[in-house]
Amino acid sequence: MSQMNGAESLVRTLVAGGVNVCFTNPGTSEMHFVAALDKVDGMRCVLGLFEGVVTGAADGYYRMLETPASTLLHLGPGLANGLANLHNAKKAGSGIVNIVGEHAVYHIGYDAPLTSDIEGVARPMSHWVKTSPTSKTIAGDGALAIQAARTAPGQIATLILPADTAWNPADGIAKTPAAPPRVKVSAEAVKAAAQAITKGEPAMLLLGGRALRRRALELAGRIHAKTGAKVQGSGFNARIERGAGIVQVTRVPYVVELALNTLKDVKQMILVGAKAPVSFFAYPDKPSILTPEGCTITKLAGTEDDIEAALEALAAEVGALSTPPVGVAEPNRPALPSGRFTLDGIGQVLGALMPENAIVIDESVTSGRGFHPFTVGAPPHDWLSNMGGSIGFGTPVAVGCAIACPDRKVIALEGDGSAMYTLQSLWTMAREQLDITILVFANRSYNILKGELANVGAGNPGRKAIDMLTLDRPDLDWCALAKGHGVEAGRATNLDELTKQLKHGLSSQGPYLIELVM
Amino acid sequence: MSQMNGAESLVRTLVAGGVNVCFTNPGTSEMHFVAALDKVDGMRCVLGLFEGVVTGAADGYYRMLETPASTLLHLGPGLANGLANLHNAKKAGSGIVNIVGEHAVYHIGYDAPLTSDIEGVARPMSHWVKTSPTSKTIAGDGALAIQAARTAPGQIATLILPADTAWNPADGIAKTPAAPPRVKVSAEAVKAAAQAITKGEPAMLLLGGRALRRRALELAGRIHAKTGAKVQGSGFNARIERGAGIVQVTRVPYVVELALNTLKDVKQMILVGAKAPVSFFAYPDKPSILTPEGCTITKLAGTEDDIEAALEALAAEVGALSTPPVGVAEPNRPALPSGRFTLDGIGQVLGALMPENAIVIDESVTSGRGFHPFTVGAPPHDWLSNMGGSIGFGTPVAVGCAIACPDRKVIALEGDGSAMYTLQSLWTMAREQLDITILVFANRSYNILKGELANVGAGNPGRKAIDMLTLDRPDLDWCALAKGHGVEAGRATNLDELTKQLKHGLSSQGPYLIELVM
């Protein structure tokens, strides 16, 4: 048997370290890695036709399985194309191992066309960056990258693989060191939180990260029942477990005035895997900080801590461990509505038809803000939102969720503006026959920006401004776009047609796209 | 009249500085800038639905007009999505003024979802980066950005615009300082080049940048006639003027063996706006440097120098100023071929039908390498190639060329793999009714990689490797993709159908896409 090369030692290290999927968009400098993927068993390879698909898919994969996938990207520009969804993944606390090809080390100095500062490109969106200088170091560096990606809550690790590091002889694979376990929060932190919520002042537990899983929510519901402290979710969350039988939470609204109103009476805020709430953007004469003046903020646990244990300790501290939780959602599906489109009506159709164990990826932007009340009584499901605010996250994350959970139905809610950034995802859905139903809310505009233009006080928009906020002239034809990527599609112009289309999509195997002509 | 704000002072500074086009993909933090664009006359705004369209369009615009356009990008992730085509533009020596929105300065510390290290994202692909801290500084910083973008051969200037810098009151506009003029090369450099090519050893002028314009080519042809020094173009070039009546050049081939063979006898190489030739990628057991051992390399002029004057001085030095040039292309169009697709046949159809003053954007990758001989006798035209090697440059650059030169026909030659990275360009072509004919070579694969996998010695590919290099299962339907973006399209499965389709496309107004089913 011939000696393995660096690429093979890396692939075998990844597989041994539990990294079993590679979302790829390779180029010449990655050909030895491709050959190694081909040779080694245990790594599923999923091709994306644009790098934003690849990195977003790795984000979705991690959100569902909490184990990192790898990506394969082509030098600096390939990584650059994947950065926006790495940004989103980083903000979501998703662990990813990026493998980025690079010229052979001796070739870099010649400044060939694809030469760039790859580490510089990687750094803003990565927790861990390293160029592995030789074929003898790459297995060890790969193991460190896996460890970094597995570090709670999940980190972006970018390993740069020069071509000669890939093709020269290696010594074998490396064992991945264990990632540090999630930290138990201190008894003092638990006591401080307990004191804050039992002071007799209006209190709120603000939940994020793993605090939004079923068991943690149940603990929060018990604490709520015992102490009266409200339970609220962050504005955007990597994954909420919700539906009938699960303690429900509402989220801090996106619109600043609504958020201020939600939080206005809170005197004691306890952060549980959440950050102190701030506005998404700054606006003239509006505050950045959303908690009222005089509100005391106490951190119980960060996203990287053992959040469930922290809530359990807090429940014990306040004597709520056996208090029946309040806020458990009853099984309750809306009746199927009829007639012309309303946003509430669309939420009702969704709530009426969503199957058990659905994974909902919500990039519906302005259209979907009100869907939660209509879906909270549906059978248990997961709801995933964009944590980094860079649109184009939805369909790639749906790809990753479907690869992670092949037995669950994935539903992607997409604005037409946001879906356009990474529409190449559709092709990967078709090739892999992923069980994803995509709803595109075709309002022919960056609708959110019309509101924002008014919000910033920019006055009455003229033709040039309107043209920059609308996606009309020509209208995008989403059924044609889907067909072009090999995905079956249908159009709905009212709630009855949506019901019919959604039933069809949910009962089909493989991807199906529904264009909602709003 | 109310005082202008920072955004307005910047837009007025841009317009006064000769920046008259803004390729935009805005978000909330850019709403004041959008409002200012709306208010101020003299700036054409062109919306792209993905940032790679926006930055690539600015690249194409500069290549044709040699004056920078601006872009409008949404914070770090928006810039990140535009980086790959900024990389290509940087390598092409195109000047661009990027305006990147940022949170209000006081808001950055709150780490809202879209917060990232924007300067860090910008730096690897920019020559000039600045965050303008206040509404009083932004006009002056805008003027410096324009100056930087105008610095020869053209530079990437990235100006980061915090929201409060945009909305707070400004003092007025700033005057753009002149960019330094292109440097005349020294008499010593001219003498050294003249000595090298008159030594009696096999010599070659390697041309790049502005050396590939008509007048410079004529001078090179005169020098060739007088001294016997061969004239050769770089492998990839931002813009070649070519066609009947213009001195023709062949280019250094992409394939290493062919390049080595082209250069094997050269003893004296003179660089004229070109870099010393190196291989695009490194391969095991193949050289990076393409010139033979013992070849002396002499630099006459860099891309930033006054190249035409340098060639004129060299021609004078060797007494060639009135020598009739050799290599002038005769008017000569191929006969229209018939029958099944061959790459030569496609080149013949193109050569037979290309209109005078066509602008050809060549991202045909493997399909188009042999088109030059068939088109060199066509009426004068420009031929633009990818300088940075990041695919997805072609259709965005076509957008920019069509905006820059509305009276010229633009022809984009696209591999199906490469066209997918930035297919959203099609929508901008439709909205702006740009006169672009797109030929998509639908070979259903990253065909170049199949060769590269063999080149790197990676052996006989298996199913997993082949799947990563093919775009089939399902086939992309380019006519549907075009229709989805509002662009008319047709399909050709042989040379006769291509002739019909191309005639139709070239005689239409507005965009037309032809899918060549290879």
C-alpha cells in the first residue's frame, strides 16, 4: 500500500473526528482533496453551485445535529463567496470546518491570478484560522480545526490547504482532541438570578441558544409559574423547539417601537443564552438599547454555557422544579382560511398543514413576522431564524437541515428578495432530492426597506429610490427559476391555491417550490 | 434651503468628481445614501439583486471607460458577497469606489446581528480602505476614495459609511484631487529594452494592460518588423483591441505544456504592461515559471506606467517609428459552418457574425480557448478576459460594459458552471434593457476540472469525484433560468441553430440568452 498524501490524511482525520459531510465547490487547487474524498469512505459529498450555498448548508447541518460539517472552497475568492453565510453561522453559534484550497506554498510568491490574502479574507468571519504549511502538519491541524468547530456553542474554523500540503506524503491521521465541555454556571450566578427574579419587581427571563429547546423551555415555564417572571425569546434564534406540548415564547419584536413596548415594564432582566436586547439597526432619535432605563440586567448563562443545567439550578433555587409550567402550547391548528392573501391567512394555512417534526427555516422577512401565533399549536417542530442578518441564508440552511435530518420535512419561508442571493440552492435540492418545500413570498420588492426608508426619516421616495427597493420590471418568475434548477414548482395567487399547493408540496418527496404572488 | 447631510455631501462629491454611475444593492443602513441618490441629479443608479453583480458591473464599466463607477453595498456581508468580483477587478487594474454602509458609530459596540469587521473584509481586495467617522469628514474622504480609484492603472477604494456619518449635517462637498499621472518610463529602461531585443537573440515583447490597445499594438508591430522580436499577449487581459486592421497577438496559453512550448526559444523577454509569465496553478512536477532557463527578463513598463509612450520611445530607439507593422489582421470572416457542434465551428459562427465594435466578455473557460483565430479578421472589437480567475465575472462585467457603452453590442461567452455564480445579472440586463447577447456553453460540467484532476495526477476519478465536477442530474435549463429573470432565450443544439439564434440575438434590442447544448 502506498503512503497516503496530505489530502488523504486530512480526509481520514475529518472522518475519524466525526465530520461526515462535506459541502463542496471545488477548483483546481483542491483536486487532491477531491481525489481523497473519492477514495475514503465515510464522507458524504454534496455539491453546491455557489459557495454561499455550501457555507449556509453547513450552518443548517450544525443547527440540527450540533456536529460540524466541512466545506470545500476554492482559494480566497471561493471563501469570499461563502463569507456572508459564515457570518450568519458565526452569529448563530454553528460549528463549521472550512477547508480552503490555496496555491502550493512555493507558488504563492508568483502572484498568479487567484492569489490573495486568504487568511485575511477568513479572519473576520472565523474564530480559528490556520494555513497548514506541510503535508506532515495537515492532519494535526485538521484535528485542531475540528476541535475548534466543536467548541461551544460552535465555532467557525478555517483551515487553509496549500496544494503541495495536499499532494506531498503524510505520516497518517491525527486524533481530534475533545472540545472543552460546556461550562456549568457558578452557584453565585444562579443565586444572583434567583434574587433578581424574586425581588418583587417585574422580571423577565430572556432566552436564547439552547434555552429554546423543549426541556429548557419547560424549566423556564416552571420558573415563570413559581415566580411570575415573564419568559421571552430573543428576536432571532438559531433554533426554537416549539409546538403543542412545549412551553411557548414570544420573541422581542424587530420594529424598535414594538420592542420598546414589549420591554417597557421590565425591571429585572435575566439573560439565559441571550444577549441584552439591542435594536437591529440604528435610527436617528431612536435608542440602540431596548431595555428601559433603570432595568437591571443579570447574566445567568451565555450561549457557550450549559444552559439547561443553569435553568435547572435556577428552578431549584426558586423552588420551581416541580411547579407545573405555564405557557405550554395546547394542540390547536387554525381552520383553513379561504379567499385573497392576507399575512394572517398565510400563517393559518401554514399552522393548519405543517407536519409533525417539520423544520421551518424562516427568511420571510416582512411577510412572516406574524406566523408564530398560528403555528404554536401545530405538532412539535423546529423554527430557525437568521442570526446574522445577511439575507440569502434560508435556502442554503434548508439544504443543510435536509441533509442532517432526511426523515423530517423542511419548510423554507423566503422573501423573494432574500431568496435571490443564493437561488443556486435549488439545484442542490434537486440533485440530492431533498425533502424541502419552499414558499417564496413574491411581493416584488425589498419590502422591509420601504419601511426603513421612512424609518430613517428619508422622506418621500422618488423614482430612483423606489427603483432601488423594488424587484419589478421585470417580475421574477419563480416557477421558471425553479424549473431552470430542476425543481418542480407551482404558483398560488390566493389562500385556496396556497392550501392546494402546500398540500401537494408537503406530500411530495423531494423539493417543491411555491410562488405566492402577493 | 436646509443644510445637506453627510450622505448628500458624499453623493454630490462623487458626481462632482466624475463618478456618474452607482451599481447598488442597498439595505437599511444605506437608506440616507439612497435618499441622497434620489435627490441629487447626475448619478445613474443600477440595481443588482446580488452584490457580485454590482462589483463585477463596476469592473466592466471601468474597463471600457477608464473612469470609476461607484457601488453601494450593505455592511460587511454585502461587501463580502461582492469580494470575488472585486478580486477580479483588482487584478484587472479597474478603478472602483465602493460605498459600504455600516452601523452608526455609537451602535457598533452593541454587536447587533450585522456587525462585523468591515475594514477587515475590505482589505484583502482593496488598495484603499477608510471608515469615515463623521458627517463632516465624509465628503473629503469620498474625494480621496475617487482619487485612489483613479490612480493608474485603477484601484479598488472602499469607503465605509456609518449611518450617522450619513445622516448628520455636513459642511458641503469636497473637490477631488487629481490622481497622479501615469509615469513616463525612464530613458534607461527604454535603452535596456532596446539593447535586449537587438542583441541578436530570440526576443519577445510580452504585452499586457494598455499595451493591447490599437495604437500600442501598432507600435509593437513596427518594432517586430524592424527587430524580429516576437509580439505576444499575456494569458489573460483586461481588454484587447483586436480585429481587422489591428496588429494581432496570440496569448500565452493556459495549459502549462503549451505555454512552455510557446516560450521555449525566448532568450530576451521584454515586459510591456505585463508580468513575467507564471502558471495559473501549481502542479506536481511542473514549473511555476513559464520562461525557459537562461531567458533574461527586462521590464520596459508596468501596468501603471504610460505604456504607449514607452512603446513609442522603444520604437524610436530601435528606429522602427516608420517601419510598417507586421501582423496587421486582414478583414477575413470565416464562412458560416453547418452541422453538429465543434468548438472550432462555434468560433466560426462567432467570427462570421460579430458586429463592428462588439465587446466580447470571455468567460467561456474550456469552450472558448480556440475562438481567437476565427475572430481576429472580424471588424474591430474589444475582447475582455477574467484577470483574477474567480469565475462568475462574465455576466456582471457584461452589465457594466453595456451601461458604459450603450451603443455597442455586448457578447458574453459563458461556461454554464461559471455563469451560475452570478446568474442574477440576467435580471439587471432585463430591467435596464441592456444590449447583451449571452452564449452559455452548457457542457453540464466543470469541464476544466476534469482535465485538472488528471493534471494533478489524481488518477481515475470515481463516482464521488465525478459528481463534484458535473452539473448534471438535473441538467440546468438555461432558457427557463433566463425566463425566470425576465430575459428572452433560445436553445441551439447544432451550428445551424446557433447561427439562427445568434443572428436573432444580435439583431434584437435588449438581452438575449442562447443555451448551447454541447
